[in-house]
Amino acid sequence: MIRVREFPNGFEYIEIQNSSAKAKIALQGAHIFEYQRVGEEAILWLSEISDFEQGRAIRGGVPVCWPWFGFNEDKNLPQHGFARTSMWEFVGANEVNESKTTLLFRLTNSEQTLKIWNYKFLLELQITISKELKMELKTTNLDDKAFKISQALHTYFSVSHISEVTISGLDKKPYLDALSWQKEVQGGNIYFEEEVDRVYQEIDEKIVLRDKNREINIKNKNSSSAVIWNPWIEKTLRMSAMKEDAYKYFVCIESANAFDDARVIEPKQSHTLIVQIF
Ligand SMILES: O=P(O)(O)OC[C@H]1O[C@H](O)[C@H](O)[C@@H](O)[C@@H]1O
């Protein structure tokens, strides 16, 4: 089942249900904000007080950070780019079989995007809803000059409690600590006892999120960077659309091309960032 639905304020999303999972994807940002396998707890975290309003990023799910990740040098431009607050085109869906549905969304340059990022592009996100959640974010350079992008599929994972969480797969990997701007090297697994905001580099194996009663695997392709983020107590109080105890119930593992892993795309060339969550 695939249905186009909307909230009372007219904010549109696609609802998908098949024999393995259900999902909801907003047209703004091609933003998946629900993914739940049949008989299991939700995989994605969504803030109970998130806005579903045009022009405001949804807090939770998988924001598409593009064509830059993090701050822009020009402080007037939005953090994490404009893709997550732009209206995408829903190209179509394919019910491959009873347990697998694929959906394609598309964003291209407009007068507005050219004003803040002066390149012609085609950005496509293919989402596969099945026992696994797969996202393929393809950037095509339609301009006659090369451009550089940094990006992330900024996944918010729902957890039973942050104190139960362990992340493995990043041992000995270098990272940029976005709190101190120092380069560090990971020793062992990651646990959470304070604010964490790190951009890991040189990633070549899957990342595993272990919670009390489950394990989630994250496998990235055409990406060697990942951001691990939990805002902890004080930053949560400063964040939009987050209740004060929200940090206890999610962790972000963001599949990225960020910092040293930013990519230059030549005219007529493409780059596809892929994440599989299973
Ligand atoms: O509030 P947002 O713009 O959605 O950003 C949320 C977070 O995204 C990333 O994880 C960054 O590393 C964090 O520093 C930032 O706070």
C-alpha cells in the first residue's frame, strides 16, 4: 500500500506499508520520519514535538544534509544545506514484491537554489522499504563546472535509553571532535556519558549500534565518514523541537561525505552515497 497523505496544515507525506515494514516520507526534504518493521519497535526516532511545517526541518528520522554538511562559511546560509527544507518531487514508487517497496524522489536547481549555491544539479533519493531500509542519494552535476559537496544521511536512531547504547566498528579510526576541533583517534567502542559530536574518517566496515534488546547494523557505500552525535543535557535545552529529556532516547549515526571525505563532482558525473540499515 502506498498513499499520499497530509497533516491538517497541508504538509504532505507518503505512507507505505508492505509485509515487512511500514514507513512515512515527507515530500519536504524527501525526509523519512518513520520506519518500523512488522512486530518490532520503531528504528527511527522522531521528536514528539517536531514541526511538520514548510521551511522547518523535521526533528528526527533521516534529514538529508546537502550540498553541505554542518555550517557554511557564509553564516547567513542554513546549517546542513537546503535539501532538507526544500520541496522534492515524488517521481514514483514500485511495489517490487509484497515485502519490498522502492520510492524515488528528486530535487533540481531552481532560481532560489542558484542564488545560494550557483550550480545546476540533479539530486535523487531512492528509498527501499523492506526488512532493511536502504537509501541511495545520487548527486549529478548538470553544470559545466565542477562542484564540491559534503553531505549526510543524518539518521536519528531510537534507543531504549542512551546509557544502554554501545557503538562498535569505529575502533582505531581517526575523528574530528566537533566540540574541541581537535583530531583524535577512537579507542574501543563508543559509550555515552556526555555530549558527543564527532566526524569519524577512514571507515571501511559496518557500524553496529547495540541497545538493550537489539542490534542495528549500518553499512555505508561510497562514504568513508560518519558522524556520531548525541547533544546530551545542555545542548538539548538549546535545540529546536526537542523535549528536555529527548537526548536519552536517540543517537545519531550519520552516513556522510564530510570534512576530509567531501567529494568533487565533475560536469556530467555522479556520486551516490548509499546506506543500508538492517
Ligand atoms: O539542529 P540541526 O541543524 O538539525 O543539527 C543537528 C546536529 O547535526 C549534526 O549531528 C552536527 O554534528 C551537530 O553539531 C548538530 O547539532
